[in-house]
Amino acid sequence: MKISKRMKNINKDLDKNKSYHINEAIDNLKKSSTVKFKESIDVAVSLGIDTTKSDQAVRGIVILPEITGKIVRVAVFTDDADDIKQAKASSADVIGFDDLIKDITDGNINFDKLITTPNNMPKLARLAKILGPKGMMPNPKLGTVVENVGTAIKNIKKGQVEFRADSSGVIHMSVAKIDMDNSAVINNIKELIKTLKEAKPENSKGLYLKTVSLSSSMGPGFKIDLTSLI
């Protein structure tokens, strides 16, 4: 892979064997950001889990305390009058029922998250082949099959983010924008780490939280000194 001149200049001052204090890593990311758009700050957390065992799967949601500014379009699948009222009051972007099924079937998916209530899930089953591969099928573990649609909409728009360990046991997630204060970035990272610790599988043995690395959309990665996240 050809490395750009910009990345060569960044990498020449980067100590890849060093574990950086979280504040130093964020400062370096901001210093190295020379692109003309607001990059995301991404975190990679390596977990000590056996991904070949289903009882060690790590997946869930975290509500980031600091708003990242990312716009998430939320659709609500319901025909219940009270749910519709809640959805409108909570600024849902799309509200529908049979008409929404038709739109989705026709490929008109104008949303990022789909919320519904447990009693409506059987009617949505026919859309599993469409929504499943896109990661949009409502799921109670991901806060999208709920009794209170209003609260769910607010959580998602506030900063609720899904996480899932990949086949290597690594969680990849955007946690902030490059222009956010260091303290806000750190608050979001700490909330993710706290949530991951709470999600530790009972059968996971040995070191669970192995490494945490921080990078930007177009920048280098920095290994974080875990003691700076305590």
C-alpha cells in the first residue's frame, strides 16, 4: 500500500511501541489532523474472549454522555395511537406501519435505525432478509425493540451506539469528533470501557481488557496507557 506524504510526515514522529496517556493521544490526533473535514475519533478495544464460543459474544449498546453531533434518522414501526404520539413528540424522522413495510420492501429505506414494540415484531419478520444484512432489524439487546418508543428515540438521538466484537475479539467504534474537548472525548471513551466491563462474559478467562487504541478517520493510531482511563 502506498503511503501518502502526509502520513509519512505523521508517522516519522510516532512511537508505535509507546503507550500514550489518553490526553497526549488525543492532542496528537488533533495535531495530525490536516484534512478539510471534521474527522471522527475512533476507538479499538481488544478483548480477551474466545470468539468461537457463542457464550462469549460481546454485543450491546452504550449511551455516550457527550453528544458527537452525528445525525441519526429514526423510524418507528407502529400503528398504536399512543406510540405515534410519543414518536412525534420525540422527533422521530419516519413513522409508519403497512406503508413503512411497503417502502422497505421497495428499497426506500430513509432511516438509520428502526424502532418498534415487542407485539409488532411478528409483522416485521418478513423484512428480516432485507433489514438483517443492513444491521437494521430491531433487536431488544440493541434498544430497538422497546415498550417506550419515546425514550428509545431520545436515547438514539442523544448518542446511543451499538458495539459488537468482531471475529478477532476487537470492538471498533466512533466515539467523538476531532473538534470536541479532550474531556468530552475521554468521557465517551470511559463510558464505553465501563459498559464493556459490565458486558464481560462469565466464561471469559484471563485478561479481559487487553488493549485500547485511538485513531482518527485519516490519521495514525495510538496505543493508550490503560491506567490513564481509570
